[in-house]
Amino acid sequence: AQSVTQPDIHITVSEGASLELRCNYSYGATPYLFWYVQSPGQGLQLLLKYFSGDTLVQGIKGFEAEFKRSQSSFNLRKPSVHWSDAAEYFCAVVLTGRRALTFGSGTRLQVQP
Amino acid sequence: DADVTQTPRNRITKTGKRIMLECSQTKGHDRMYWYRQDPGLGLRLIYYSFDVKDINKGEISDGYSVSRQAQAKFSLSLESAIPNQTALYFCATSGTLDIAGSYNEQFFGPGTRLTVL
């Protein structure tokens, strides 16, 4: 079955530490890939997206993500986490020709001082 | 002013009641979506509409209906609310495919928290 998996439900990192959030998808073809962030009490904001081309994608707020076709992964990274990055992060995909996003179950990030 | 607005922001209702959640957008987008968010399940698509005459079921449409009153308005109704419809509901919009054929970003409203007792 086609799916999007975020294996980490909850991650805690110290402020200033690096971060990597995992996302794997299982589709026959390469989908369009997205990372969204949801701050407490807020809607979702797009961090970055991958359609084609350079597999390392830069986004807002200092985030980046790397698409690895061989691993069917699109992991989100940040070199140095800030307390304001505490939020829930969602990976999402859409297949070419499909009509709407499919979301992963989310990873909640806590940042320790 | 927000580009995608949802009303109400919070609603508590009782089992069996009919509820309507409303979404309006000023982005001029053709495409609108309704999702529900449950802890540990991410967002799941309920219905989507690519124009006023195009309404499609998502993965969890049972117990819900929608109305696309205009390009800018897309309402979600719970005909007879039940407790397991307690969730956070999001409306989203997107433009049509761009010139290059790329999928366009979805923009989300702030959400409606619905509690069914």
C-alpha cells in the first residue's frame, strides 16, 4: 500500500543541537515531497518542497531536506535548533496525477534549554 | 487579514446535532480541501474541490458532506455528529497547476476544534 511514514513520534533535542526528522514513502514513482510545520494552536506552514532537480532543498527558518531516491526518504534537517522550533512537523507527498496531499503521522519536536 | 479563514474556531456540540464548518479564502485559488487531524494520525483528507462544480470524496468522507457555494467558500457539514468526529479540522486551498505543470503549495487555515459530546 502507498504510504508516508514518520517513524519518530516525539523527539527532544537541546537548543543549539542539530536535528534530523525522518520521512519515508512507499510509492512506485517519485512523488512531490513536502515538509510542513504546525506550531501550537496554529495551522500548517510549508517549510520546503521537492519537485525535481537538486536533491538538497533549502527551506524557510534554516531548514533543509534531502531527497534520496534509493532510500525513498526525504529527511528534514537543521544544523542548530532554536527554542522557537518546538512544534509538530509533518511530511507530505502527492503523486503526479493524484489530486491531494497524503500526510505522515507527524513528529513532535521538543527543545530543551 | 488572513488568506484562509475558518469559522467557528472552536465548537462544542452534542451527539446527533448537525454542524457546519465554514471556510473562506481570499487567495483566488480554485482548489479547496477539508482535512481532519487526530493525534498520531496526521491529517486525513475528507473532501476536496477543484472548482465550484467539482466535488470529490477523500479517504474519510463517511459522515460528512460539503458544499462549494462559490470559488471562495467551501463548507463542511456533519449531518449527525458523533463523538469520534471530535477532531481538529483544517481547510486548505491551492492554485491550479502552474505553467511548468508543478503541483502548487497548499495554504492552510487556522483550524476548527470540534468536540462532540
